[in-house]
Amino acid sequence: MLKVLTTESELLEALEATKKFPEFIVEYHAIENEIKNRFPETKTTVLLCKDVNGEKMWIILKDSPWVIPYISIGCDVDVKFEKADLFKVFSQFHNTFKHVYDSGSSVKGHGNIIKLYEEWHRQTFPHSKIVRYPNYLYYSTDEQKQGLLEAEIELPEGYRFSEVDFQSDDIEIICNSWVHARNGDMGMFRAKFLHMPYSLVRDQNDYPVAYEFLDMFSLFNHHYVHPEHRGKGLGNIVERDLAKKSIKIGITPSKTVLISNKNVIEASNRSPYWTRWDHNGEPLVYLYLATEKML
């Protein structure tokens, strides 16, 4: 029912099968990052489930030395899996990767499939805690990517683009500004800056004041401008700079935004460079689940 893909040919076939964007954009880039060894500290496991009708579901598990396991689940929005069969797949995943449920995890995917995973999880682990983070997912179309490549980027006076200084306290400053930071994120942030594209702006005092980077799934991560430097366009600048860098190495820009973050939602909806993932004319909820360690 659930097959672990291990050979290079299997991973290349998986990459080809997940080219449908935005449905599989997260899974595609996770597989691509594994094939290209973009994040060597992370162990990536790619799993495929195919039902009797040939409908496919992808599960990507990423384990790192620093933080809890991260999982993405991808399938077509309209696919109708038999619930009993689907729950057997989730149970098989649990039995194969018990460490995921010993440590807690972060699980993400479109709301239709993640709600079913959540139902299975609550039935299987009735005493565990689950926190839901509903998001919208945004991505750049081919036309928008071309527009980003052609867009001019100019910083206000007194600011400059820079690289992360790994010998300084840059990583600590950036990690401490993230509201979701937890134990182990310093190591994870360091790896992201070592291996993935990022954008960082410093002020006249060489302090990192605006930045954004990519996570293990190539999703835009931690878009932040320090409060005293806001209102100068630095947020748009680092986002466009990161998008350009991503596109140039074959990564399609994508990000998730909490639905409760109204200002960023409105700005993303207005942007000529972002397209929201809609389904049947309505925004599709992209759901994150944070699961606590089993009790």
C-alpha cells in the first residue's frame, strides 16, 4: 500500500509525477532537493501510496538532527480515497516510522487530506495534543516568474544586501526574531543559510534588519523586517530578491501565510508576483498540524 522510494530512478519518476503545480509544488521541491542534495544534513524519505483506481498520494518525511520530523502529504484535491483504506496507510506509516510519533511532528498539506490525517491521529492517539494552523498557499506562475526576473530591485539609501556571517551572531539574531522558534532551530537556520537561497539586508551599522530564506521544502520562510526599519519597502525587496535567486536555480517561489495574518494575506493577494491556490473559485486552506509528543 505504501511504498518507500529509494533508487535514483524511482525518485526521478516521482519528480516527473509531481510536476502539477500548485497541487504538488511542496512535494516536488522536497524531492528535487533530495535528488540535488541541497540539504545534506536532512534525511528525506519519499513514500508513494496508490489506490485500486490508480490515484496517488505522496508522503514526504524529513528528519534532521535539530528539530522534530516534518511531513508533507500531497494528493489531488478532488481525489476520494476510501477512509478505511487511507487510515490503514496512515497506520502503516506510523508502524514504519514510530519515531515521528514519539517526538511529535509538523504535518502539512491541503485541508481535505490533512483533516482526514487529523481524524486518524485523534483516533489513534486520543491523549495527544494537536494544534492547527490554517494557511493559504501562494506560488508564482511562469508569467509571474518572468516578471520577477525582469523586475528592478533598488534598496533605500543606507541599506545593502549582504551574506550571513557565520562567525558572528547573525544566526542568533535571525532565529530570535522568529515567533515559532524552538529548541534546535539555531542549527536548522544555519543549515538553511548554508545550502539554500536567501536574502539579507543590513543597515549602516551592519546589523541584519530584513531577511527571508527557504525551508527544507523550498517554501519561503521567516519573512521579517525589524520594527524600526519597517515602512521602507524592505519586506518587498527581500522577497523579490529571494524569488529571483530561487527562480535562477529552478525553484518556483511558493509560500504559506496564516489566514489570521490579514495584512500579509491582503498584500499577497494584491501582489503581481503571487497567485493564491484556489479551488472551484475559492481559496483552498493549506493546513499545518503541530502534534505533541505522545502521552
